[in-house]
Amino acid sequence: MEDGRYVARAEIPGIDPGKDVDITVRDGRPTIKAERTENEEAKGRSEFRYGSFVRSVMLPAGANEEDIKATYDKGILTVSVAVPALAAPADKHVTVQAAS
């Protein structure tokens, strides 16, 4: 938790976040899918590197699925969702009755 938000981070360098990342939310579970395709050519040879990434996490109780944000900076994908502060449950006092 950071500043009232549940935060998940994933290291996925070398991707284009606009094309290679798909984030969906269903039943309180965000799923992050990313696919990287890298093509390198040099003096008569080509190298292709592929990689896929899929992760799901369960959001904490009270998380607001409508307030989910994602940012990508320096190879780190950060997904956050607002979780309102829940009031601590009140203590229940139990009366002790004396035996007759």
C-alpha cells in the first residue's frame, strides 16, 4: 500500500507499453499480459528474442476497480488501484453475568 493505493510492479524492460501490454480486470483480479519481440540484425545475422509475461493478483477487499492506473517508466510497469481506508471494526463488549 502506498498513499491509499494497492500497488503492483513488474520489471518488463524492452517493451512498448502502448502495444505490448494488456491489463484487464475481472472479479477483483487484475491480469497483466505483456509480450516482447526484439529483432537485432548485424553483418549477415539476425537474432530474435521473444518473451511473454502474465500475472494476476487478487485485489484487497474494498478496492475500487474503477480507479485503476498503470504507468511504465524505465522498464518498470506499475499498476495501482485505490483502496479506501476502512474504519477499524468497533470492539464488541460482552457483559459478564454472575452465576446465581
